[in-house]
Amino acid sequence: MNNVQTAITAIRNMSNDEINQVVEAIKLQRTYNARQTARALSVGDTVSFTGRGGATVTGVVEKINRKTVIVKEGFTKWKVTASLLKQIA
């Protein structure tokens, strides 16, 4: 059994309070991952992400906020959470 299946099995046997603790841990980890990615980015970096329609969007970092990154693609500006961005060399 892989780690995901083990986690799902464990979650099914948890009480409501234990599930709330797991949800809080997941939220904290997502925040940590987004901030790690944001720290690695600089204004002017080229990044890509998958847009709502499933298309890959490539643009340039215009501004880095605490929770989001402004990515400029042509005349369009996207406000994207840093954890969704992939830096292009």
C-alpha cells in the first residue's frame, strides 16, 4: 500500500477533532510551499502555470505579494498563488 492509500485509510478512522487537525496541517503546508516558491522567484523571471481552461500560460513575474504573484502575459495580468508557478530557466 502506498502512502496516499495509507493516509486515506487513517483519515477514515479519525474523529472530527483529528480530521480538523489534519486539515490545519495541510493548510499550513500549502502556505509554506507557496512561500518557498515565492522566495525563489524574482521580478522579471519567466514562469508558467496551467490556466483555468487547462491551457499553459507563460509570462513574466511583475510583482511578488505575500500570498500571490502577479504574472504578466502580453496585455493580461494574472494573480496566481506561488505554489502553482513553475520557473522556466
